[in-house]
Amino acid sequence: MKDFNYYAPTEVVFGEKSEEQVARLVKKYGGTKVLVHYGGQSAIRSGLLVKIIGLLQEAGIDFVKLGGVVPNPRLSLAQKGIELCRREGVDFILAVGGGSVIDSSKCIAYGVPYEGNVWDFYQGKAKATAMLPLAAVLTIPAAGSEMSESSVITNEDGDVKLGYSNNLSRPKFAIMNPCRTFTLPPYQTAAGVTDMMMHTMERYFTKDDDMDLTTDLAEALLRSMKNAVFAVLKNPEDYRYRAQIMWGGSLMHNGLTGCGISDDWATHQLEHELSGMFDVTHGAGLAAVWPSWARYVMHENVSRFVRFAVNVMDVPNDFTDPEGTALKGIEAMERFYHAIGMPINIKELIGRDITDAEIKEMTRKCSRDHHATCGCLKVLEAKDMQTIYQMARG
């Protein structure tokens, strides 16, 4: 078991009508001039944005708005937000939306006090030492950004998608009302659950087998999400299971399921190049890549894949054939993805065959021009990345 530091300072306000506390919370954490940042779809469709603005107005809290966030949030919009915050004297950022909106908000919050280009942080050229405080009113459970230290931004110049993690970016508070997720389309719901499950799976598949409590928590969360997603796809207004998903998304990416073990993140790194190049939904991209990654690295810790197969995917354990049991677990995960409308290879994801040139370009970007590796269960070099992309062609 590895030593660990579990840090989760975000105040979570969860339940029906929880957004009605937004003004009190903004004031509690020192906000006097707020940037309300949003995408323009789920927040508007649910009526949440209008309500949040009204609550701020009633409380006498000054604010400015910036919409337009899209999936795989763009650096260019974040840079506009930085300029807007500086010009208007904004001292607090309120993200109203899902992971893309929160990630864009984090990027803006990094950039306001920084004299250089905020992209420096994502390229690893600088480390943030200050940022504006931010909070989230969550509408799309998926990314876990409402409690995590992570954000991912796409630079349209070269379609480069990079992540940056810093504990400064953990939101001051997160408001979660499961009722606000009732209007999510089935595909978005399924992709969101895929993403949150992968956040824990990236931590679960490790060589560290001696932190049983963390492993048990991870397996319980994964099983809960499997059950909940089918319930809400059948009945989108099932509050009980919408709540499981909303809270599960936070718990699966706030560090809890990584305590005492090494994490991997290779699937995320491989997928970032897919969504960077083809602008696909992140969760769907993860589903398209993971089975091939799993088959490629399985032998690094077969027993871990056996445990996943048996305890998460309900595969009978054949003690005479652990590799066969592990493979059946991967196949069961593929069936789960198809059952909720997710792809299991790149062809299903983008609707056509990927070219050799596109695979080479994704490999180049993922390996940072063949200089960087990714992953921990098996450290992937450029040749490994290319092989996994080829396996995932479909």
C-alpha cells in the first residue's frame, strides 16, 4: 500500500432545490462580482440558468455572463473569459453546467492572475500558484470536475487536447440537484456514466493489490453505476437513480478510489487524441478505446482483471483459466457499453474507418513527438500507443 494524501475541500450541497442556496454560498466564499459561465444547452433547457441569475440579482450580487462552452472546451473561449474577468473586475467564477463548463471555468480562473499564456499550465511549462475561486452548479454528472483538481482544454491550433491538475482548482462548493438532470438525452447520460466509471477504472487497474478497502469501494461504485444507468435510461425522471449517478460521479473522481494505490490514466490519454482530432464525446471515446487497452495490458496483472470480471461484471470465476475469466470480463464490459448505446471501437465512434495516417498523428500527439510515455499498469511508449489504436480500429 502506498502512502497518500486525501484532499477533498469542496463543500457539497446536494438535493432538490439545492440551487436556492447559491447566493448565500457565493457570499460565504467571498464572491462580490461573479462570472456566470455556461454552455447554453442543459443549463438553459432545464431553466436553471435563469433561476441562478435571478437568485444572484435578489441577493444584490453583481455578475457578468459568458456562454458558449462546447464539449471538449476550447482555449479560445477561456481566453475571452480571462479578458472579460480582468476588464470587469470579477473575483469569483460560477460554472453552471457539466464538466466542460467547469473545466473552462478552471482555465479562466488560472489565467486571470497569471501574466503569461494560460496554455503554459497545460503544456507543463508553468505551475499555477494563484487563481480566482470558483464553484459549480452541476447539470451533467460525468467529469467529476466539481470536486476534482483536474481540467482538460482543447487548443484549436493543432487540435491539441491537454489536461492540468492542481489542488488550487478544486471548487469551493458544488451544488447538485438531481432533478436538473432529468432532461439529459440518453446518449449524454450514457457517455457521462462511462466517463465517471472510467475515472475509477483508471485507478482500479493497478499493480497495487494490497489496499482492499479502496478496491472494495471502487467495485461498489462501479456496480452501482451499472445498475443506475439502466434505470434512468428506462425512466429519465427516476430521482433515486439520478441521485446515485450524480453523487457517484463526484466520488469516482475526487481521489477517494485512488487512495493507497497507483493510478494509470492511459485510456484517458489515448482518448484525448481521439476527441481532439474528431471532436467526439469524451465518454464515448473512452468506451471505444478501453477494450483494446485492456486486452493489450491484461497480462501485467491478470488477477486484477479477474477480480473486475467477477466482482463488477458478474462473470463466473473459472479457477482453471484466469486469463479466460479476465477476457470474459472485458467482453462483458463491451456488452455493457453496447447495451447503453456506447461504441466499442473507433469505427463505431466516428462512423468510418480510421486511416493509418490518422493513427500515426494521434500516436505522435499522445507521445508528445515520441518523447513521452503514459500509463502505469503498463508504461506505454509510442509503439504501444500505435498498437492499441490499431487494435481499436474496428
